[in-house]
Amino acid sequence: MARAEEHIRELLKLSIEDRAHAAKLLLDSLDEGIDDPEAEGLKVAELIRRAQAVRDGKAELVDADEARRRVMARLREVRGE
């Protein structure tokens, strides 16, 4: 995990376009075998929107542990646990 966070810190130093490109490459690696150009365009647009929100100081940034805690809590809520 620490290694990934080091990479993320370095990526965050890049321009918004380069960060969007890096994010797209990472997303593509998760979607191998799925070919939907419309979905692809929507993902890129969302990444750019989110990157802009971070740059403008409008996004709430949380560390990985907090993000994981929130996701797990939401999953438990959805599952009725």
C-alpha cells in the first residue's frame, strides 16, 4: 500500500491532463475486454471533473484508510448488516 501511495503522490504533481491520462490507463487496466466508447468518454469526463474539483479545493480529500472505512460502512448499510 505504501508503494502505491508514493506513486499517487508523484502522479498528483502532474498536470490535470497527465493525471487524467494516468487515471484512464489505470481504469483501462480494470476494464480489459470491455469495449464501450460512450462509457469510456463518460469516465474520462468524470475524471477530469473530479480532478478539477480537487484543484479548485472543492473536493473532500480523505486518506486510504478513511476511504476504505467509508466504503465498508456503505456496503454493510446496503447489505442490511
